[in-house]
Amino acid sequence: MTERRLRRQQAIGILLVAALILLIALLRADRGMLFPPGWWRW
């Protein structure tokens, strides 16, 4: 296995773990926290 391929696999693995953590955090978050009243108005 080349060093380039190993680094690519490590980067993909880190991104997958980060995406999984983000997904779990979004699913557990309260809807009012994600979209507070008036969130579309700046």
C-alpha cells in the first residue's frame, strides 16, 4: 500500500467520523435550537 493511498483512506475515515458525529448531534438537537423563531430574518 502506497503512502498516498494510506493518507487518502485516513482522510476519508476522518470525514466519515465527522459526518456521523454531526448527524447524531443534529438528530439529538432540539428543533427550537436548530431553527429558532424568526431564523430566516436577518
